Amino acid sequence: MKNDIFPLFISIKGKDLLKEEENFIKKERPAGLILFKKNIESQNQIIDLNKKIKNLISPTPLISVDCEGGEVNRLSHLGEQTLWPSPEELSYFSPEKIFSISKQMGTYLKNLGFDINFAPVIDLPIVSSNLLKTRVFSSSPLVVIEKASVFMKALLEAGIVPCLKHFPGHGGVEQDSHKVLPKDFRTLKELSIQLDLFEKLFKKHLCAVMTAHIEFPHIEKTPASFSKKILTQILKTKQKFKGLVFSDDIDMKALEAFSPGEAFFLAIRAGCDIVLTCQKEQSPYEIIEYLKKHPKKRKLLENKFKITEEKVLNLRKKQNLPL
């Protein structure tokens, strides 16, 4: 059975679509793409690329980017107008100034043809972490709620969907999940402040949520991105989150024990609505092949695929995005 929207975000190799990438998008109909600095040369080039992508299929793919401000900003090389402050720097500004800067960011992204910004990071750092550093507003939940809320509101007013990350929290580990699978030994009770922060923000603003590739052994002995307890029981059932749940990039070394197909299956089964594959060119093809070789597993996911389609279409309607 072919779905109108396949629950996958893919990356591309360069600054224009290769023929094989075009063919994959037309045939497999991924929900969207994520672009990186390597894909972005100039304003005109990225406008043309995003239009080209969106003209390939209908519903048009959602196009996303990581634009947190500061060190994580895939557009920082386009000029001074794209050198937005880091969340840490924003935290010292008034709500009015944060809104103005974030609205300018959102408008810029929208004019380039983007739909989703994988920001803000709302992890509460309780240990020193090279991964988070200036990427977070504060270690205080009250400060994060105030500053992140303004940031999200500004993006939404500009027509960009924000994405909270990394659920259920990346602040309790020193290791970088790009390199290893960290383990966070906090209990559910000890995570309550972080979980409450996610819930308050997603109940206040339309947004998506991205998972953390971290294992929480006292909750479930599997990466959070594969945990039914964390994603389905806590996020979707207990907290009643109705938006899109994205996995973090399954090509990260945190998940190197799993093939792309296995990671895709486990993430969707656990409660992710869309899986990201960002680094390995063959991962999208391996996922499709895995599902062909395991039709029973694909059948187990069919209902989840339909739910993702409905969520994507609802998001488009709410944000007046083209179908």
C-alpha cells in the first residue's frame, strides 16, 4: 500500500536536487526534507531549490532547518542579517526585543520557503554539557518558559512551525548523542520539572516535538526515541500532545547498533510520527527496502502512517501552508 505521505524527512547531497533524489521524492513521497549549510549558497539559490522541491509532489513536502541562533544556524554564512543571537544571549533581552529578533528570523525563513524550524532547545542543563552550552535559554524553567514562549510566538506569526527539543530532556547527561548513546539515570519523578516545561509550552503554542537519543534506564531500557513508555504513554497519552513527534536524526552514532530500517520501525512503533535521516545517503533507500523485506512490520505501522498523514495535513491547514 502506497501512502500519500511517507513519515520520513530526508536530506540531500548538495545545492540542487540530484536526479535520484528527485525520483525518490516522487516515488516514495517523504513528508519533508531537512536542509543544512551544505545545501545553502545564497538567498536566490535556496528559494529556487525549495520551490523545486515543493513542485515535485502534492501534498508538498515540508521543508525544515535547524536555526536556533548562535552556534546552531545553518544560514549564518548568508550575511549579517542571518547572524541571530544564541538562546543564551536572547535570555538577557526583553520579551519585546526577543520577539522582534525571532520574528525577523521567522520571516526570513518563510521568505526562503521553509516551513519548520527545529528550535527552540528547552533542555534544562543540570550537568555540564558541550552539546548544549549556549543553545539553551537558561537552567531555570521559569526563564525558559518566558523566553521560549516569545520565540515560538514570533516564529508562528511569521508562518514558521517551531519544534521543541529534545524530549524528554537532554540536560542530564554530559555525553553528546551525535557520538554515543548517553544514559540518564533520572527517574520519572526526577524528570518531572523538565516534562512539565515541555507540556506547558506545547499547550500554549502550536509546535512539534523532537525526541532525544538518550536511554533512561529507570523508565525504559531503550533509547527514548524507541520508547513506547516515553513517547506514547507519557507524551501522547498522559500529556495529551497532539502535534507531530519527530525523531532526532537516526544516523547519529547513538543509534549505530541499529540499521536504518530497524531504527525507523522502532521509532514509529514507539510513537514518533516522522523519522529524520540526515547523514547517510543510503538510509532512506535502506528504510524502504527494510519495509519491503518485512511486510508484517510495515502492516503494523500502517495505522500510524495514516495518523501522521492526518497530522501533517492538519498542521498545513492551521499554518495556511500549501497542500
